[in-house]
Amino acid sequence: MLPEALKAILSVGVLLIGFLLVLAAAYWASRFMGKRYGALDRGNGYIQVLDRVSLGQDRALWIVKTAGKVLLVGVSPESIQLVSELEENLLEKQPPVKQGELFSEMLKTLRGAGSRKGESEDESERGQN
């Protein structure tokens, strides 16, 4: 009878240790993810990450607001590069993304393609000649 009781105690002990290991792993993972992805969001108010989208493993586009400017920034493990300065008023009035809309069309809209209409028309005229 003693071996059966000992088996029951050992199995409860193994389950308890396994549960504690899972809790420790979840705690570690949440701290790691918080440091990696949430660090910039807790700044002192000078920099604000408005949105971000993953483009693949360790690569993303971030929309960052700082010093009254809205910037589209490309982020990778090797570098952080400014892609474009965006017009803040277009971001606020931007309609929801339509299913199947091309990224290049969205980017042109956000970069203020309307303000550079003459440039794009000149380029299209050159292509027709």
C-alpha cells in the first residue's frame, strides 16, 4: 500500500513541477516580448509609434510621430531607415484599407502623391512619347 501512495505523491509532484515550469516560461516569454516590441511605446512622450506592420522575420514598417512629423520607417536587425515623411492630415482621414488594394497605391496616397501630381504626370507623359 505504501508504494501506491508514494506513486500518487510523485505523480502530483511531477505535475506541480511541470505546471511551475510552464508558468516560468510564460513569464519569461512575456518579459522578452515586452522588451522587444513595447519598449518604444513607453517613451517620455517625444516619440510615439502610431502603427507597425511586419514584412517578414525581423523586418517591419513603422509609422512614427516625433517633433510634429510623421515618418514611415523601415526596421530590420541591421538598420533603421527613413522611407518617407508622411502628411499627418492624410493619416487621420485615411479610409479603412480595402481588400486587395495594392500597397504601392496606399503608399502613394500617404506620401502625398496628390501634392506632387505634376511630377507623376510628367513621368507618365515621358513614357508615352
